[in-house]
Amino acid sequence: MVCLRSEEYVNPEVTVLPDEPTANDQRLWEYKMNNHLKSGRVLKNNLHNLYTVIIALCDTEVKSQVKSLPNYKEWDKKIDAMSVLKEIKKIVYMGGSNSRHTKYNKAMALMNLMDI
């Protein structure tokens, strides 16, 4: 799971079955593990959907620029939506690596968004 504020990967704690569990402890552990596994599947599906929507919303020029980046295959493999969003922001607002006209590019991007 990705913590958006600190931009680091955070793994949720897995419940450990105690030694010599009672029937209640066993059922409680099974319940918590089912929820843990279900939340992992839901998170993975949501991240995949987010990544797909982000790429689908890009126009052909931005999409080709993103796909030509050296780390794109790694992001695509890991379905890393946050890294793709960072690069899209650089491309759209700063014109790629050119930060000379940042305010103009940002204003134009917002105006183009309003035209949609």
C-alpha cells in the first residue's frame, strides 16, 4: 500500500496466530486474515483501475511521452500510478524537463481542461 503523504510503501501488519489458540482465538484469527486478504485484493484492483484511468485520460501526445520514459515499463509492471502521475505533471505543467515557462504551461493546461 502507498502512503500518499510520505510517498512510501506501507505494509499492513498481519495478525499472528498465538501458540495453542483457543477456538475463539482461531476463529478471530481466521476472520482477521480473511479481511486482510480481501483488502489486499481490493487495493490491488483499485490501484489497477486508477492506473488504467490515468493512462486512458491522457491525450496521445502525453501518452507517447510517458511511454517513452525509461522507467515506464517498471511502472507499468508494478502498476505504479503515483510515479506516472508525477511524470504527467512534469510533462503537462513544465513541458517535460523545460521549467522555463511553468506558469504559462500550468495556465494553458487548466484552460484546456475547462474546454473539455
